[in-house]
Amino acid sequence: MSNSKISTKEAISIILSIIVAHTLVCLPRNIVTSTKSATLINLIYVGIIAILIVFLIIKLLKRFPSNDIIDISDYLGGPVFKKIIGVLFIGYFIFSSSILLRNFCECLKIVYYPMTSLVFIILTFIIAILITLNFSFKTSAKVNLLILPVVIFSVLFIFIANFRHFSIGNIFPILGDGIFNTFVTGIGNLSAFSGIVFIYFLPPYLEEPQKLKKISVTAIGIAIIYLILCVSIILLLFSSLLKADEILPLYSAAQYIEFGVFFQRLESIFLLIWMIQMACYFAITLHFTLHIFKKIANLSDSKPLIFPLGLLMFAVSFLPKNYAVSKFLEVEIYPYLVFGIGFFISISILILANMKKRKKKVEVQNNE
């Protein structure tokens, strides 16, 4: 694990990677669709809730320094319970990354490679991921830290370059479909902060575990600003996008950019950068998956699992029979997994483990 220790900046970029990856496909459109003109207010609202959840998680993790959620599950319920939680997270990571891979590759096929087989496009990503997994986790974190700021800058550039096309009237009425939809049903947009899930696995990897709170809060703070930026582009630029079935909305926004004859088709450059970022995210997710496999199976080396894991991801990505089904899984099913596994089950484990530890401490004090 020593060669896999990561810095504070690398850890922040890892938490952000999952959020950024989903925004590159269809997350901004999904958020706007659910809360319409009230989206900006809703994002601030759910962003505050996300930060409060992070504070709760950090407080619960304090009693378990350098332990991840799998170690804590072992402490709480023993080896069997650890295996159950481990399998649950493996399923979560494989399903979410495979479906996102399928949707992103479907979009690439439609936009740039209509004559290319989807199998070939997905296989290209899988091969790149498998090669990356043979390097250390720190290597993946460094590459991600290098690419992520470029991706965020590209989105900022799209926002600034399209400013003259924005229609401020799209944010009215301020509360969209009403207070209930904005603040009650709109809480479903909290799933946009799925990067919180990575916080449960970061402690053993950190060079400075005591900075987990700073890492987590900083990452979510940046995520709030970034999501507001992405959503603002979609909300202010596409008045009809709420009803349109448009793919890669940020890519579509990039197509509006014009800087004379010598600066055309900038969206092609952006898409290339985004493809690298997607590959980084998939590699990081599968690194965590291998880490869980290694723990629950008590393996000394997880490298023999790299190829089978790649095949599994490839197979799962083709379970949906078409793009409509895979899109439904990402838009409708994935948020429930974030709430169920990423928030409810994980936080419940942390709370129960803290109660158990507190109880043992009281028993020791009474015996003394």
C-alpha cells in the first residue's frame, strides 16, 4: 500500500472524478429536467445537504483512522458481514461504471463513429483501463489530477464563450414547478454528489489521513461550483432541452462556440480531453473494486483479477439491449443505488460501528 499513498490534491481529484464523469454524459440535463428553472436554487440547497452529510461521515470515521468501510464492516459484523458489504460495493462500482461506459460510448458512436461497431469502441476503453490497472493507484491518481483541471477549465471556457447566447429568462419562474418540487422531490438531485462514496475508501490511501475532512469538504465545495456551472450552461443556453432527447449536452453547447476561421470545431478537442477523463474515472473505480476483492477474499495480490474484471465490465455494459435501456438505468436506477448504498447503508454501518465502539469503551471503564 505504501506505493499507493496519495496526496491531498490527488484525493480531492479522485472524489471529483466520478461527479465530473457523469456530467460529461447526461447529468446536467437530468438535473435540469427534474427541477427546471429552479435548478440553480435546488443545487445550492442539495449542495448544503451534501456538505452536512460529509461532515457526518467524517465525524463517524474519526474513531476508525486509516480504515475503510470494508474494515469497519468487519469490525461491526465479522467476516461474513464484511463479505456481504464488499460484494454490494463491487456490484455498485461494476454496474455504475459499466452503464456509464455504455452510454458514453453510445454517444461517441452517434456523434463521431456511426460506422464503427459499439463493441470496438467499448473494447478500446476496456483495453486502456486494463493497461492502467497494471500501474499503481498513485499513478492513476496523478494522471487524474493532471487531466481533471483541464476538463473543468474546458467547461468554464464553454460557459464564458457561450455567455452571449444565454437567455436569463430561462431561470424564471425562480421556483420552477413550485416549492415542493424544488425542495422535496428535488432532493433526488443529491445523487449528483455520488463522489461522496469514494470518501469511505480513501483513508487507507492517504499520505495524511488527518486531512480527510479538508479533502472531502474541499472536493464537495468544488463540485457544487462545477455543477452550478454545468447546469447554468444547459439551463441558459437550451430553452428547449428540457423536452429534447439530446446526447452529450455539454458537447452540444461547445458546438455553439465560434472564434473565427482558425478556431472552429473546438468541441472535438474537448471531447478528446473528456475521453481521457472518462478512462481515468473507470480506472480509479476498478482500482477500488480490486481493493475490495483483495480484502474480502484475503488475497496477497489482486493483479490476476484485472483481466476477469475487465471482461465482467465489458459483459455488464452489454446487458442493456439498447441505448434507451442503458440510459434508463443511468437516469432512473443509478440515483437509487447512490442513496441506498452510498448514503443509507454506508452511514448506517458507520453509526452502528461507532455505537459498538462506544459501548465497548463504557464496558472497559466499568470493569476498571
